Amino acid sequence: MTAEVLKYTLEQVEALELAPGTEHHNLEGWVPALANEDDLREALGKALDYRGDVTLTLKSGERIDAYIFNCKTGPTLTESFLQYFTPNAPEKRKVSYAEIARVEFSGKDRAAGKHWEDWVKAYNEKKAAGEKNIALVPDRLD
């Protein structure tokens, strides 16, 4: 069996680079109303996609500043969990949806205002100017 090598033209590569991305809404500072189970599930789904910290207030009154990185949704809130990191603990933690009373999008959205299309435009401008070794370099997180 021989390996088939795919070759792309420059136009094909650039078309792939300009593929539409996911639209992100600015949720920074948002505190969703959690009137029912669907509201909670929707807010936690957005918290999972959020590129900043959220503050979870549990029904016990405990407040957790967290970066949510994973979730497991089940048929009930008790069987659904979020996994998160906190600034004060290096290990992963988890909490049941059923324990959550309030969600606040409290941290800075690290990707707000930064769009793939803007990076591609800047990349193409550098390439057209003859720059070499152009790389995707993330912004500082300060």
C-alpha cells in the first residue's frame, strides 16, 4: 500500500486559513437569571466556552472563582458535573450542577476582541512584506 501525498495550491491553503470561525459574544460581567433548569444548563454551557474565569455561588453560600474546562451532562442536574481549576488549588475539581445557585462571568475574557480573521490579515500583510519565519504568537495575559 502506497501513501498518497496531498498537495495544495497556495489558493487552497489560504481558503482554509480564512474558513469561518465560531462567533463569540462578550459575556464578561454577565450574570444570567437562573429561573429554571434549562437556564442553568444554558449558562453553564456558555461558561464552558468562556475564555475567562467565572464565579460560581453554590446553594451552600460558598463562592468559587473558577476556570471551567470540562463538563459531563446527565439526565438530571445531580448527574451533571463541571470540572474546573481555581487560582488557589493546582488540582482539578468538580461540582454538580445541582449545587449551583448563581453563575457570574466575572473574569476578563482573554479572547475578547481578538478574531482569527484579524490574525490572518496581519499574517498576510507580513508575508506580502517579505517577512520570514512568521508565527502565531499569543498575546500576553497580564
